[in-house]
Amino acid sequence: MRFQDKVVLVTGASRNTGVGIAALFIREGARVCINGSTPESTAQGGQTLRELGLDGFLETPADIADTAQVRAMFEKIRAAYGRIDILVNNACNQGIGPAFEEMEPDYFLSVIKTNLLGTFQVSQAAVKMMLKQESKGVIVNLGSNVSTRAIRKRCAYVASKGGIDALTRAMAIDLGPKGIRVNMVAPGYIFTDRWEKLSDETMKRRRLNTPLGSEATADDIAQAVAFMASDASRNICGERLVVDAGCSAQHMPVDVDV
């Protein structure tokens, strides 16, 4: 198994993609810490994992936008394992809501605080542990294809993901010489519980935006994250792996490409 006895923290592991990422690492032998923004949401992720027949994980709730809660989370990880080998920054505020001209500054800031500041301070806390370890570690950030191809009424989210692109590169050049690799996986459409509320017509139309004709599963994203965290990518640093079924390669979907 690729990650036997590695200590892995997956943020945003209360449902959907985060649970899928945590599940893959558990199946591959890792000791996984699952994080949600509250004890209740973290327990929800834990219950989903147990329903999949998986156990041996540690619940580490924390609002990653809150510095004190992040510090407390890492104290719990340190007490349990004494180290951290892999950090997956998956937690995200989707920022679904108002148009640009209607967005309140506090709303914009709340998205930035979770997605960008949260990624920064969880990473910094992990790095402080990693630098004391002989084997150092790996960080995989979750970005998005929207950082280069914006979507409507999501300006705070798009801005935050653009920031993660830049933050990944900055972290990589600072930390690479110290033995810590930093990379990013940038998904497009992912099937989540939000898709269950869509009409068949809407789902069919969305899939036209991808040349492969399908959205990613949680496991699709987990496999990409695992590759970036594994020794198979040991010479990759500061890169952006796009997992969007070809969406970013396509200028126009087939129904308007006439």
C-alpha cells in the first residue's frame, strides 16, 4: 500500500469529495485525521466512513478560518501521532450566492478566510511539524478550474481559487528546498449531494461542457490527490493537475460550436 502508516490530514472531510479522499488514504494504509468545521460535521464524515466499512481514523474538528481552532487541531494530531506526513487542503466555502454588485464585503471576506487564509494557516501549522521530521512531508491543495475560467455569480470563490493557484507556487518555492513538496489538484465538475437536486435536463446540459461527457466522482479527485501525495510524483513541485474531463481544453461545448 502506498501510504502505509503515513499520517494524513484531510480538511473538509465531512462529506462528498473530502470523504472520498479520506477513504482512499485509509484503504491504502494511512492513519487519517478527518476535519470538518464543527464536531457535528466531522462526526458526519466519520459516520459515512464507518458505513463504508472503514475505521482507524481520528476526528479533528476545527474551523480552519479560526487560528486558535487550527492550533488546537494540530495539538490533537501531535498528541495522537507526533507527526504529519501528508496534508490535503480540501475544505472550501463554495461561495454560491449574489452577483458581484450585490455582494457584501463581509460575505466576500468569509469565503476568502476559509478558502485562502484557511489553506495558509493549516499549511503553516503542518509545515512547522514537518520541518522537525526526518522525512518532511507533502501538501496537496485543492484548487479549481475556475481560477482560469471564471463562472458567474461566484466572484469570491473564483478569487479565492486564483489565490490558491498563486499560494501553491509560492509555497512550493519556499518549501521545496526544505524537503516539502507542494502541489495542487484543480477539479471541474464533481458529483456531490448538490447534484442530486438538479433536473436530468440540467445535468445533461452540464455534461456537454466536458468533452468526456461526465463529471468527476469523489474517487476521481482522490486518485489525483493520491498521485500528487505519492512517491510517483516525487519530482513534481509547484504544479497544477487539472481533473475536469477536458472542460478547460474546450473553447465551446458541442451544442454551440457551430
